[in-house]
Amino acid sequence: MAKSRVGQRFGLERGRAIFDAELERLYKQARTSLYRYVINAHPLVALTAPLIYTLIVPLVLLDVCVTLYQASVFPPTVWQRCGAPITWCSTATICLI
């Protein structure tokens, strides 16, 4: 293993982490398959997961609508440079010229 580190069980080779064979064996022994994870999951997790994942599309649509609304109500011409050299005005603090 190129560039192996003292006291650690991995090294770097062309920018990628290379692990010891024993460490890889322990990882493969300890990992859980998706089927086993779902079977052993708590019942409340199994009941709430579909509800959470069905909300992804409506929340993305809400985000797009709010973004479009803010872009139309607060056009880029409202965003003027404030007196401070680093800070910029936002929709909460509109600089009056």
C-alpha cells in the first residue's frame, strides 16, 4: 500500500483509500442486507417512511413556486448594494436609495 499511515489500517493509492484485507472482511461480515434491515425495522418506521417519501415531490414544487414568487415580487433591481462593503441587501432589508 502506497503512502500507508503508521498505526492505521488503510493507505492512499492514487487518491483512493485502500483498506487492509482483514478490515474489508470485517466490514463485509458486519454489514446488513436491505432485506434484513427492512424485516428488522421498527413498525413505526415502516409506517412513516412511505408518508415521508411521498412528501418529496410536493415540497420540491412548493420550493419552486416560492422561488418564482420571490423572483417576481423582488426583482434583481431591488437588490442594491448596501453601505457596508461586504453585506448585500436581502428581501428582509431593502436598501432605499
